[in-house]
Amino acid sequence: MSSIKAPVVITIVLLLCITLPGLSFKEGELKKNIPVSNTGFAVVELFTSEGCSSCPPADQALENISKVFKGNVYLLGFHVDYWNQLGWKDTFSSAVYSNRQRWYTQAFEKDGVYTPQAIVNGIEQFVGSDMDKLNRTITKQLAASSNAAPVIAVATADKVIAVTYEVKENPALMLNIALLQLHAVTNVKNGENEGRTLSHINVVRDFKTVNAVAGKGKVNLSLPEAATVSDYIIIAYLQERNTFKITGAVELSLK
């Protein structure tokens, strides 16, 4: 583990992403998730960096988790930027993601940020490479939680992904909307991982947080240059402002 200073049951409603028969995603076309009943969910936020030698096992653990759990588990890889000055600049990193991790650090009353860090449903945190802990925590949350997810719809035009959303009006909630790149590979030239080829899944490429006061609205996310829409997905998840507990999530494919 590398560092740099710087209990629950809810009600059941899961929204599932579907594609109508014969309907393919085209520019400007609208895709929408449809509410169905289902139980249990887990949102896993991994804070990682290509400049951290302890992080590749955590990236691999996230990929392993994606093969173990096929439903109701939502995986997000946040690449932080505070390793960038130590020999290798992570092109997926952002100060926005580092600030989100610091926000969690205050919530968990930690002395400082560290990588790799995994946070599950906003309420449990541990070293992100601990596969056994990941398995146990996700399994527990799938049994103990229930999903009150937002309704989202997505349309694309040029490099802009327009996400409209509808949630129950609640000033205590915020809605996080993430654009994820499904797969990425990097040949690291310098830093602690010099000479290694690193593989990532569900890399966060854009991320917005809005208040749930209005109940509905729209957020624009930006696709990277030369991106192919089919290589990306949207994950949206509701989170309590004061307790940091995540209360519902949904994933929508852009294929």
C-alpha cells in the first residue's frame, strides 16, 4: 500500500438497462433504463494510479471482481493525480478524482489519502488489492442493501454525452454520473511501474455530481478524442450527502 499525506438495510428498486429488439445506438438516439424490482447492489470505487507500484494488483482485483459478480455490482476506477509528479503522469488521472478521495478521507476520519483504496457503497473502505476483502464486502452488500436507483436516459451528439435523469426529490441526496472507458492498456515509461504494461477496466473519464433537490435534470459528459461510443458506459448512483452511503445505482451501455 502506498500513501501520500496531503450498518444497513434499504428498500428494493433496481433499474435495468435494456435495448429494444432491432434497435442500435446511433448519434443523437435516446437510450433509457427501465425500472424493475431486484435486490442488493454494490458500488465499488477504486482509487488508483499508474504511478503507484502497489496499484496494479488492485486494478487486477477489480477485473477479477467483474468476472466473479455478473449483476448489480458497479465498478469504477478513479485515477488520482497526486502521483503524477513522481516520474509518470497518469493520463487517466484528474484532480477531481483526488478531491473525491480526500472527501472520503474526511468521512472515514483518516490522516491522509493512500492508493490503492477501495470504497464499497460509500461506507466500507480498505486496501484495494485485498481480493478476499472485496469478495466478502460485495457479498455482504448484495445481501444487506436494496437498490433505489435513478432513471437515466442517454443521447450522444459529436463528443457530448447528454444524460437526463429523474430521481425522487431529496435535498439530502446527490447524484453521481460517471462516463467509464471499459478497457485501457498503458505501457509505462517511467516512475515506479517503469517497463510494465498496465491493464485497466471501467476507467472514469468524466464525472459529475448534482443535487437531487430538483428531482430531474440533464448533465453533459465529454467523450475523449478518438473515442468509440461502444467502448464506454454510464454509471449513475445516488449518495447521501451526510452519511456518504450510496443508496442506489444503475449502469447504461452506449452500444
